[in-house]
Amino acid sequence: MPQVNNWQLGRDMGYVYDAKYPARQFAFVFNINRCIACQTCTMACKSTWTFSKGQEHMWWANVESKPYGGYPQSWDAKILRMLEEANPGEQRWSEPASADNGQPYGQYDGQTIFEAAEQTLTPDSARVLGYLPPDEEWNSPNIYEDNPVGGRGVRDRLHETGEQLPIHNTWFFYLARICNHCSYPACLAACPRKAIYKRPEDGIVLIDQEQCRGYRKCVEACPYKKAMYRGNTRTTEKCIACYPRVEGTDPESDGQPMETRCMASCIGQIRMQGLVQLNDDGSWAEDRQNPLYYLVHVAKVALPLYPQLGTQPNGYYIPPRWVPRPYLRQMFGPGVDEAIERYVNPDRELLAVLQLFRRSNKIIFRYEFEEGPQVYEGTLRGRPVTLYNDTVIAFGSDGNELFRTTVEEPLHVRPEQHANSI
Amino acid sequence: MPYDEPEPDDPQVLVGVTVPGDAESAREMAAAFADEFARMGFGRRQILALFRSPRYAGAHDALARLGDVEVARVVDESLGVWGQVRLAVEDAPTAPGSAADAGPVDSGRFLKVLK
């Protein structure tokens, strides 16, 4: 099996094909701390693409509750268990993190889904460790949360207070998910017809619908379960990263690359998407003023989802700060503690970059940060907080300014009924 | 949710498992939401409305467990810092003749392009 560099694992790993990297890579950061599961992103995906015959199921974004939920149900617990059974007790990280050694999260010594397949699966054509979810596991995107019943016999009305929604009596959080457009896609590795390809210009992973015969090997292989078989077209589909927008061919874009619909619609402002430059070995090229590079490689507050699976996903998450660390370390790797510490105590630049989220629908390629005077000093829950009137300026692909954000002194608007009061 | 109690052999029934949690996690979750939405410019009434809506299960669960008084205290703490300032976003000037300059795109034009 050819060896490829997986910088997230801090080592080389076996992959089905030789390494090939795009000119730029589609990537995104989701800030879980802000997500309230309003499902606006989910509906944006659905309403954008399911408008014609044959497109009824072109709907790939979802938001699920963790640790209970999942779409399909328990997708992550199942693949983690399969890996553990393939390599009992050895699925561990070692080596301290060292950016100098190209190991920002340390080194993963366990087996990836590709390596485990090579050692445990037969015949040789089985390239990726995975499973095919049964239909029941797909039937409720948010099982027990997506269909609160109204009164018996009362149609088309939710319960007025929503009190029949389930109660989680412990910690939980919402995990928004789209396809990670992985650098080493498991779906692509598994397809016997080579119908899946990674676009050389932006790294978006697509399924050629003319080539696909619906064998569902990609559905079985994708550990994130973002390849979905459609019975009505007898082919498999997956998230297309709203590529007309990313290409800048959307009529609203003026030829500038735009963020996907799920990103643009996010009312919680948890999402930022971009295109990052790559080195020859697939690692991110230094691009200090790219906000995604800053969040992932400088501030290191955004971490890949289940990096130990080995696909080098290009979706990154700012972990929820209230969730027990062992669970988060399993989900996001060893960088969790440092990420949360930095996020809870943000420096001036991080605070400024966080203000770039959802201020524009166009992709931000570069930002500038201008320091301003101090406007507040105090404490919050025992931690010192100092705020400055800093300015962060965002630039698009053509180098022109998109917008700028500054801090202003508070503006108190007098209520209308007291408009003439002193 | 189903109307009736599930059949004993229904494979779709979730089996509840106690997940070890920190007693402070509800307070931390409430503080996280309060901080985030205060940073986004939400006021006290708006943030408390988020907690009171049962459809935002995370925030609402924190309210159910901590109570109105404690959640209000957490929100006021956040606003005590992040409410001191507000963010001003200034879009770059629109280039003459650009799509943005021409105003909103009508849906008919968008559909025409897709066809």
C-alpha cells in the first residue's frame, strides 16, 4: 500500500493510492460553543438542492446531538468500536505535540481505517474498514428530537410549549456536520469504478453520477457516513460543497468565491469556510493571514473531527468548553486541552479573528489586524479580561477589502415610550 | 417521538447510558451560550429568551437545572464584560456595476442560470 503523509496523525500512513493534492483545499471551521441546533444550515442545504425531479434527496448537511445522537445513528461509536476490535488496546496517541516536527497533535500510533483493513479484511479488494448502516439507522436524522408529537389526533401542530421534547439529564452538545472533503477520502479509496474524484482546483470530493452504479462501497467506507445511497436514482450522492458558489459562478458573487449555503445561512455565526494553500506533502502551507490557517495552525483552537480515522478531514471544530475532556480527546485528538484553554482566554488577535465569522458570504482569503486603544478592563468569572478597540479587516480573492469590524463604545437607545425623558 | 410505549423488541428504542459528567457542566454550558451571544451583540432580554425557549434544548436544559435566578446571574456576568462594547461591521464600498451594486438578485434570474 502506498505511503502518504498525514500531518494530523504526525506520521506517514498507508493509503490505497499515491498522494495527489489540489492547488487549494476546501476547508472549514465550526465553533461548537455557539451552535444551538436551530437547523437553519440543514434547511438551507435541503432548500438549495432538492427542487427538481431526481434531486429529492440532495440533502447532506445535518446537526446532531452528542453523545446520544448521530446520523446515521451511532456512526462514530460503531467505527471506533470496529477499530478497537481490529487493534485492541493500541489505538493511542504518543509523542508530545511539536509543530517543529510537523506533529501539531503528537503522533498517532494506532491503526487508521485503511491500515486496519489491510490487516484484518479479506479479500484484498476490501480496502477500507467500515460498515453499511441498515435503513433503520438512517430513518431519523435527529431521532427522538426531530418529531415532537402534538396532541393525539391533532395534525400539523407542534406541542405548544415543546415540553414533550426529550430531556438530556447530562452534558451534551450539537455537532454540525457536512462532508469533510478529506485529503485521503475513504469513499474515493473504496469505489471499485473510480467514480469518485477530488477536484484538482479546490479539493472538493465529488461522485460522477454517470459512472456510479450504486454499489455502496463508498457508503460502507466513509467513516463519517456522508456518502448516501439514493434508491430513486440508484446511485450514491454526497455533499458537493455548493461548488458553483465556491467557483464564484453564483450570480450574486461577482466572480468572487462564495461560502456554501450552509455556511452563509448560519444564524449562530458558528461557521467559516475557505480555501487553503497546501505544501507538496499535503500539509498546509504557511499563510499566516488566512483566518483558517490562523485558527488551525497558529491559535490552534480548531481541531479535526476524529483525526485517528486517517482520512485527514478538512472540517475543523472549536471544541465545546463544557464537555468532559476524555470525550473530547477521543473526538478531536490530543489538542483539545490547549484549544479550550486558548479559546476561553482569547488574546487580542484571536478575539478579532472570531469576529470574521459570518460577516460576509464571500470567502475570506486574508485578514489584517490593527491594534487600537484599550476600552475595557475587568474580570469575568475570575479571569482578567481586557478589551481593545481593535480593527480586523477581511479581504477577498481579488485582494480587495470585503469588510472591517471595529469595537465601538456602547450606544444606548432610549426606549420609545421614554423618548423625551431626561 | 412515538405516541405509544415501544414494543419490547423494538430495535429503534434508545438505551439510556449514564455519561459521566461534571456537576459544573450545566453552569459552564450556560456561561458558554451567554458569553457567545453577548459577544454577538445580543441583549439581556434576547439571551434570556433563548434560554426560555424549549426548542433550544441545550440552553433550556441549563435553565431547567440551574433556575431562573442563576441563569440571569450568569447572563449578567457575561453582559458585564461583553455588553460594555458593541461591534461595528462596515462593508467595503460596492464597486460600480457589480452584482451587489445592482441590488438583490431576483430568484427568476438565479433559476435561469441553473437551467
